Amino acid sequence: MLLRLRRKLDDAKLALIMSVADLYNKCDSSEDVSLLQELGEKYPEEGDIVDKLMPAWSREGYEKGIKEGIEQGIEQGMEHGVETVAINMLREGMDPGFISKVTGWPEQKIAELRKKVY
């Protein structure tokens, strides 16, 4: 029914209808997954449109993307911090083997960093 409505309504009206339906239909994520699979099997030609029809799915995808982005940012920040410490240790004349042991980086990476610094 929703996919037939999509052909008759513009995106804004359909989004409004789906938002109201989403407020009253409180499915857990396992129900969402099974519903999505069922719709995908019945209407394979519709593809990504089905995802866009359900605001909860869009919100869940958005939240997952934010979480992954934060995790990636933290990881990159930690890597940058280790690099900064390694550079400072090189500038202080510390042994690359010791720096490798402290940072957990292979000596080859320390050697490459040393070339960038000097």
C-alpha cells in the first residue's frame, strides 16, 4: 500500500504520513529488520525507497553514522597523539627501538616518521 501511495503523493506528504505512522507503530529493531526483509522480497524493484519511507529507520541509520563517526574521530585523535609523542621523543634524541616499544609502532614506522621530522 505504501509503495502504491508513493506514486500518488509527493515526497513531503508521504513523509508526513510515515512520520505519523511511525509515532504509533513502536516496533523494536528485530521487527524492523524482518519487515524490511519482507518488503525487499515483495518489492525488489523499489530498493532504497523502502528505507526512506520509515523515519525510524532513517533516524537509526543517522544515529549509527554519528556513533561510528565519533568512534573514528576518537581513534584518529589517539593516533595523532601517539604520533606527536613519538615526534617529541625523536627530537629529544631517544632511541627508535625504545620509541617503538613505548608507542607500540613498528620500528619501520618510527624510521619513516624520523625522515619526516628531519
